[in-house]
Amino acid sequence: MNTRTSSPFPSATASAPRPAAASPATASPFTASPFAAVAPGAANAPGTAATAAAVPAAPEKRKSRILFALTGSIACYKACFAISKLVQAGYEVRTVATPAALQFVGNATLEGLTGQPVYSDFWQPGRAMDHIDLARWADLAIVCPATANTINRLAAGLADDAIGPLFLAWEIRKKPWWIAPAMNVVMYQNRITQASLRKLADLGARVLGTGTGALACGEEGPGRLLEPDEIVTQIQVHFSPTAPARDPRHIA
């Protein structure tokens, strides 16, 4: 009599059921390509994370870089509004200021608007090469406001302040250098000032026009710095991909 009971555990040699064969409709001898196109909206679907991650993201476009050079004029307050609007619009802005400009607007204001230090004194330790570095860094420079003193100094090629060396180091045939005058009507119409503006335009600078109306001195006429919105608009048009080509030697 066989008294051995059946084991509750299956024998190791017992044949296990075979897995069902894959349906011909779903089986594929190929694995998914890491470069396969993902249908719109499918990137968040289960199983597509690895495929989406394998596609490199497009590099982020660099912000356009604008250098504002401020000189000694009450119109510096307008330049501050323009700088603020440009930063808010996504441009990267840095500033250069003459000592006279800093009598009208302080370092703290300019640094607060741009998040960058102000270049104003090349005699300051560690900043002797800033005019070269800034000339290479910027895509566009604008002297705003540009006083009669600075306009005539630039035309004469003087380089003993923060702006003069920067102008001489600027590759003016490759990158735009703009001048936005701001002064009394008689100073603006003076033959010396007008001759300097024409000379700068012939060198390749773009001389912006001025507004007409009441001036800080109480007189009326041309010589007012353009309004901040006008300056910002002209800069935005310049950087627009559809902007028409223009002669940089332009007084308008």
C-alpha cells in the first residue's frame, strides 16, 4: 500500500504553461527609435518620456545687448525710463555715465534698473579695460542723452572720459552707434554742434532727431531729447527680424 501523499508544492520538473504567443498584429521585431516623432499632445502620455527626453532642446536665443551712455543733462531722467522699459521688454542693458551725468542720476538708480554696475571711471582699480570689454559685449550703443559737450568731444576723437575710449574702440562699421541729442535750441543749432553731428554721421554713427517744444531752460524749439517710448520703439524696430536695411549715416 502506497502511503505517500501528494505534495502541496508542484514538482520542479513539472512543465510550466508556456506564455501565449504574441499576436501578429502587435508583435514587432524592432524597438522604438529614440528619434521617432511624437504626435502632438503625446509627450505626456505613458511610455513617451524617454523618447521626448532624447530629443535635444533648441538653444535659448541670446538677449539683445544695449549699452546706454549717459551724459550731463536733465534729460537723464528720460533715459532711465527708456532703460526700464527695455529691461522689462527682455533686453540686456548696461550703462556708462560721465561724472556730469551722475550729478543728475545716481549709480544706485542705474544699477537698480539694469542689475549691472555702472562704468564711469576708467581710473578705478580693475576697470581699465572696461571700454574694450563693453565695446565687444554690446550689440548697440546709444549716447542718451548726448550733450553738446559730448557730441563735440566725440567728433574730435577725445578719449579722456568713460565714453570717448569706448567710442574709439567701437567697430562702428559693424555695429550701430546711436546719438540722441539733448540741449538748448541755440546750442543744438550752433554751427559747431551741427558740424560735429555731420562728422559723426559720416563716420558711421546714426544721429537721432530731437523733439520740438518747451525746453528745461524755458525756451521752445528743437533740442529736446526724444520721449522714452520713441527711443524704445526705434531700438525694437532695429532688432526686429523684418527691419529694413538703412544707411547708418543718417540724421533724423
